[in-house]
Amino acid sequence: MTEAGFLPFARPDIDAATIAAVSDVLASGWITTGPQVQAFEARLSELFGGRPVRAFANGTATMEVALRLAGIGAGDEVITTPVTWVATANVIVSVGARPVFVEVDPRTRNLDLAAVEAAITPRTRALMPVYLAGLPVDMDRLYAIARRRGLRVIEDAAQAIDSRWRAARIGSFGDLVSFSFQANKNITCAEGGCLVMNTPAEAERAERLRLQGVVRTGLDGMDVEVPGGKSNLSDVHAAIGLGQLQRLKQITQRRAELAQQYFDAVAAADLPSLGIELPAPTDAGGATTNWHMFQVLLPTDRLAGGRAAVMQALRDAGIGTGVHYPAVHLFTYYRQLGWRDGTLPQAERIGRSILTLPLFPAMRSSDVERVCQTLAATCKRLLT
Ligand SMILES: *Cc1c(COP(=O)(O)O)cnc(C)c1O
């Protein structure tokens, strides 16, 4: 970022070789699902220890297909977190099931697994954890609950590419694991997603569901047993993903470096003394985040003008921030399903006070310092 330039909270970084590869695809005469998608799926499968992987047009379609693969539909309950992108809850609704929101742990901002266990009813069919900012939950405990209670797990790992639980990469173990390659994610296809599955049979069903349910036999045979949607990835997008995958290790390393610089700069600017809460550290009891985001909690209720005033002041200083996320259960649609204020106080407090600070590989250390100093000065000015 130039001194004069605006510092966004996220910025994709597509290298020249990838741009050339995309041009080649565009000139090749085959631009939709084809050899690039196959190669992308093969590389992803390698990354996830050989498990079957299929690519999709986006991470929302990926999760919806995962729910369908698990046979989840009308009358079923799926337990999830309210501190997520609304896609997580929307896909549960779109297959006809009911999202059951439970409280989060204020330190990790992820599902509180004791609350998950307490929310299980005879109608519960699946658990849908989200790894906010790339930080996994306690995966041993999650799968112990699922096994003991006979539940499927659909991991919304949209933000967690290259995150780890102990030594294992998220996606290399577990049940159905969904990733997103939307533009702001650590690696991107512009838009895209992938689903990691258990068996080749599941992968075959997923392939049908992503393209109308069509099954072809021979040169002219076609049938549909289960109607599917239209969520195949194009070769143009897959070429971007292939280029990004090659740089995954560097991207994760750079993000970890920047996060460490944030912890140092935050301490130097004395943010905690202003009532600003920091994210859990990189290695939090077995979970290693990929630093998809660096998020603080503001003392919102004590700030004149609240969070919006902080965001405006930062924007005026050339710094972009984001809100990931307002608590989903308080959106109008979910209120209509019966969810109310005050029922999930930690999630609601996080939804009101969370702020995503700029973090992307091309950022400089001086940007990190400037963000923390500006945030400190702004909060000092607005604290009442
Ligand atoms: C990005 C994201 C999604 C959805 O992915 P898309 O590719 O945008 O459809 C779902 N859940 C979470 C937590 C996300 O961050």
C-alpha cells in the first residue's frame, strides 16, 4: 500500500503467472468445468491427505450440497453458531431444516461445545461448526460429541484453509468439510468453494448435485434420479485457484507474521487498557489459526457513536475495517423463527463490538503499527 493509498481490510493477491494461466484458459476454447477443475480438485485432494474433493461455484452451494449428502431436510435440527456469515444459517433453512443457534466461547468466539451438547434433541441430525477467522474449535471434543450422539458434522471451514488441529490440517480428517474461495478468503478463485468428503460414492453424489442431478451413460444416455442445482466451478475460476494453491504456504506464513506484529503493536499502543479485547493467540490449545482475520472487540457501549464512529474515524484516516459478524439470530428472518435478544448474550456482545482490522499478505509492518496507533487514538477520543 502506498502512503497515500487506502488500506482495505482484505485484498486478494493474484500473481502474474496466475493471470497468464487464466488468459490461457480463456484462449483455449474450454472455459467452463473441465481440465482445470479436475487439476484443482486433484491438488486439493493431495492437500487433504487424499480424501475425495469436489469444487463448487461458491462456499454456500458447497455447504448446501453437504447438508443434502447427509440427508438433512424437513423436521431436522442443525446446531450452529450465530457468530458467522449468514450463509451458514441460510443453507440450513434452504434444505428445510431448522438452525439451532447456541452460545459461543468469548475467548475463541467459536461454538461453546458444552452449549452444543446441551442443545442436542431427538431431532438433531448434524453439528455445523464455524472456524471464525480460521481458528478451529476443539476438534477432538467436537467429534467425540458427534460420535457419542450419532450426529453428522458439516464443518463450515470457509475461513480455515491451512488451519490446523494439532498437526493435522483442517479438511484432512473429519466428516464433511466445506471451504470457500471467495475473494476475501486466504486463497481465492474470485468465487469458488470445495467440499471434502469421506468416500468416492459421496463424491459422485456431490458431482451430480452440483449439476442438475444429471447422470450420463454412453454417448447419448441421460437420467436424473435426484434433482440437483447448478453450482459447478468454471475452469477460469479453477485456474485462479491453482495459482493461489501454489502459494498457500507463503500466504499462511505471511499472515502469521503480520498477526504477531499486531500483537506487538497492540501492546505498544496499550489497546487492552482501553478495554479493547484481543483475539486468542495463534496456537490456542491445539488449534492453530491461519489468521484469516485479526479481530478485536471494542468497548462499544462506552464509545460515543459506538462502533460506527470508530469505523468512520479509521476510514477518514485511510484505514478500512469490517464487521464479521452481527449475530445471525437477531436478523429479521431469524427473529421470525422465534429467536430473541438476550438469549445468547456472548454472541450478541461479540456481534455488537467485533471489528476486523486490515490483514492481507501485501500489507507492511508499518501499516500494522499505523492501524493500532490510529485505533488507540480514536478510542481515547471517543471513550465516555
Ligand atoms: C465466506 C463464507 C461462507 C460462504 O462462502 P461463499 O463462497 O461466499 O458462498 C460461509 N461461511 C463462512 C463462515 C464464510 O466466511
